[in-house]
Amino acid sequence: MARPRLISDDAILDATRQVLAELGPVKLTLAAVGARVGLAPPTLVQRFGSKRGLLLASAARSPEMVLREAAAAEARNTSPLATLRDFALTSVAHIKHREELGNGLGFVQLDVADPEFRAYALAHSAAIVDSTARLLRAAQEAGGLRPDVDVPALARLTLVCFNGALQVWAVNGWGALTDFLRDQLDLLLSPYVIPSGE
């Protein structure tokens, strides 16, 4: 009879995400992740096969995390546009230092060079765009967004704004990340939003 797992895969993948922010994918080691959750590297190899397997498992979980964050933002808000802002800002609220974001962006090299990682990166982007489009459509139906807005195009542009803002902030560090990102999203959406009372 196999012994029960006292530490879940989700706990390990949460730790992996933390270590990635601190070290980046190149410097991340199974020992560093294992130390975070109290497991020896051979145990991680048994579960995930290798460091690559652990990183792939982390990447595979990212689209699901996007959907969970969107659902949580919807539960906290009644306005679709407020939900969209909350969804975006909550996803980066844990990032306090530029170095953390820079280390996370190291994953982009894997996403570009490795087809398996790229497939998960595409699914992650699709989850963001689809969630954003759904919220923009809800705002349009509620009369908060202009009726002539091309929602799919604006959802894609929102992803471009989001990713671009993260990279710019990682280099420049202009204020708090959440404040900077909020300002960029507000600037992007302002031409399409119908002010209350119109």
C-alpha cells in the first residue's frame, strides 16, 4: 500500500512559483523547491521526473490559475469593468520587487524556444483574453462600454497592455506595480468606456 502524500502537488507548484520569482528558471533547483516544502529532491523527481517536468507542471497549471483569479474577482465585484481591473491587479499583487518580475520573465525564453512550454504559454494567454473578452462583453451589455467596440480586438489589446506594462515596470520600476498597471489599463480603456450619466 502506497503511503499517502502529505504535501500536495499544488503546494509544491506554489513553492515552485515562489522560487521562480526569487531565482528564475535557470537558477531554480529541485533542492531549492524541496527545501521550501520539506521534501528531498529525489521525492520531487519521483513526482515530476526532473526539473523540466516540474517547470512544465507549473506552466500547465497557469491557465487554470488565470480562470480561478477571474472567478474570484467576479465574486468580489458587481461591475464588469471593476472586475476586469481587480482581475488584472490581483494577478500581480504578490510582486513587490522588479527582480521578481525579471526572474519570472525568464520563462519567456522557454515559451519561445520550447514547443511544450509554448503550448502552455498560448493556453495561458488564451485564458486571459477569453476572460477579458467575457468581462468586456458584460460591460458592453450593461451599458458601460461603447456598443461599437470590437470586443475580441480590445481583449487582445488588453493582454498586450498588461504584458507590456509588466516588462516596462521590470526595467523602470515606476512606483508600485499595481498602481502603474492600473494607470495603463485605465488609459487603454478610457476611450471605450461610457461615463456614468451619459
